[in-house]
Amino acid sequence: MSNRHIVVLGNGITGITAARTLRKRSNHRITVVSGETDHHFSRTALMYIFMGDMRYEDTKPYPDDFWPKNRIELKRGWVQSINTQQKQLLFKNQESLSYDTLILATGSKPNRFAWPGEELEGVQGLYSYQDLEMMERNVKGAKRAVLVGGGLIGVEVAEMLLSRGVQVTFLVREKTFWGSVLPKEESAMINREIRAHGVDLRLETGLQEILANTAGGVRAVRTLTGEEIPCEMVFLTAGVSPQIEMVKDSGIDCDRGILVDRFLRTSAPDVWAGGDCAQHREVPEGRRPVEQVWYTGKIQGERMAANICGDHSEYDPGIWFNSAKFFDIEYQTYGLVMPKLKQGEKTFYWEHPEGNKSIRINFEESSGAVLGMNVFGIRHRHALWEKWILEKTSIQEVLSHLGAANFDPEFYKQYESEIIHAFNLHYPNQSVELKTKKGLFSKFLEEFFK
């Protein structure tokens, strides 16, 4: 393939992974376009900038001279529309940029649901660097904030605001926090953790409208029950949706996101899409049409670049996993653990008496093969759990070597003995003995991965 001009729209993890992979595999001219920032940064670190733990410069994985050294051009600008016939990006400042191949990695935007008052000053979401700058402006003089929506972003925003002395009320429509994702025991744990940090968590409470003060800012919210909660800031944290405004009138097929095939090609010639903005026409088994997760965006960036360079392989997300932090409780999940068991599934759940650590393992009733796990407050090894799930390892074998999965340092307390004791009490006919204990996991892993 002769050298082409490949333009990447978006400098998040998907776009930058695509650009770096293209440079490793080709001599094409590469231009990364973003209106958000000059350089790629870690989006998950925005909260730590606000809390004073990091500077913006600390969130950039690559030094500024990395880009010219690797012949990756950077262009700052907001794209207004795409002309797929002439292969041009049209910018809001009337500039244009031609491409031979285009990668769309435009990311997400906070959801809005046409609530009255949501356009008032002091109402915002948190996704972009511009949102962080807005938050810095809005927090000045604020004493109380209301968060609307029960997602992970809401927990991050609550922690950020508490670090500045702002009181937080959290409105969640569901009966329990993240009840659409977590089983009831884990959700109850997070409810307790949120409240333990001083957040006024209001379950089964919805927003009716946001009320204005005389200056056009926020003075309160009104809930669906008619209660007024005074506040100066309102955060809409009810998830995100694909950022595709600049794509909708381009002739590229879109639904909720930009529609792509199994190879991440769009309906337009020489246009690809990946990451938060992409929607799969044929959804991989056990996954969702749109997956706004860091690691899937990275995989898609690699796969698009490889296919542009001549590969012809489908996107494969692998075993589902995710991680997050709910104030002081770290969370990891591997495989599929739904709020309710499916037919033919069984579960084992252990929770520490203090209520801040737990592990759940779902497994096939017939074979005992592990299907997925949740772990809270204890860190486990991704590679080992992925191997166990892929190889359909029995829950007895997994539990007997559970110490090998523990990623916490040696001086942390281990809980494998208590976990296995609980399993043996719950399933006395499937008794398990711990074989891999604290301090022995390195030798075990060496043998396990031969």
C-alpha cells in the first residue's frame, strides 16, 4: 500500500493507540485531530487534578516531543462536519483537512434528558478537560451540590467535591446504587460506603427540574416528590453517550453510535470507527453494542490500525473485565456476573464481617466451570482469572489456588482461608482445601503459565 494520509479524529486512548500502532507498522502520514487538548492525557486522572494530587502535566503518558519524534502530527481544532465524498474534515473555524483514510474516535458526552433548567449556569457533567475547567469555575463559593444518576462518574464527582468541602446529595432513581450491574449484596456494600463518606444518598429519588436563581444560576433542584434541595451546583452523571454530532450529516450510518462491522469499518469508504463512539452491527457474544470502556477502546485502536495496514481480522474483545474505585473500596470484575443468576448458574459469595471486602464467583451448576467473578476491597490478578475463565476451570480448582490470584502486597492480610471455609460451609459436598497460600504465588504462577 502506498503512503497515505491517515487522519485520526480524537486523541483519547482509541485514537492514540491507533496512531501509535499505525506508526509502528507503516510509513503513512498520520495526523491526530482534537479540539479538547493539544496532547493525549489520561482521562481517568481528571479527578486527581481537581483534588490536587496531580497536575495536568502529570497525566500525559508521553512527553510532548514524543509526537514529532514519531512523525505523528497534532492538530488542535473542533470538527463541525465530515465530507466523505471529498474526503475532508470541515472545522468550526472554516478550515479544512483532507484525508485518504479516516479513523473516528470521538469518544462520549454526558447524557442529558431534557430536564427543565439543565442549561443553567452551574449545571454540568464530567467527561472532558473543558468539563474540569468548568467545574473549577462552578465550585467557587459553592456549599452544596446535587448529583443526578447512579453511575461510576457520580461517585468520582462526589469524592472530588467532598475534597473541596462541598456537601453532596446523590439522587439515584433505582432501589439501590448500580443495581442494574451489581448483585444486591455488592450494591448494598457500595450504598454503605457512599454514605460512610458523608454523602446524602437518596435512593428511589428522581429529578423533576433544576431551579434558577435571579442571576441565571442554580439555587435548588426539585425532586419527583416535590421536595426542594438547595444547591449551587448540579452534576448530570447518568452515564454517557457517543459523541457523533459531527458525523450525523456525513452520510455515515449511525444509530446510537457510529455503526461498524466486525472489522470496525463504517458504511463510508476508507472510514473506520472505534472506542466510545462506535456501535457494533453484529454484537460480540455476551457484550453490548456500545462499550465505553478504556481497554476495549485500546483493543479497537490496535485492530483498526492493523486492518488498515493489511490485516483482515475481526475485533475480539476477549473476556469481559472492568475495574473501578468507590471511595476506599477497589472493584474488579472478570467474566460475566449479572445482578441475577441465569438458568444453570450457581454462585458463591463471601463478605468480610466489616462489610468492606467481598468476593463472588459464578459457576456452571453442571460442570462447576467458573463463569465470572466480582471482588471488592482485594486486588486480584487479571491474567490468572482470564486463564481460569477461558479454560473453564472448576470452582474447586480456582478456590484451592485462590492465593495465587491475590495481587495485594505480602504484608497485606490474606483472606483465602476464610473464603474457602465459607465455601465449604455453603457447599459441603464440594469441599475445597487451600493449596496456594501467601508467599507461594510466584512459584505457582511460574509453573501455571509454562
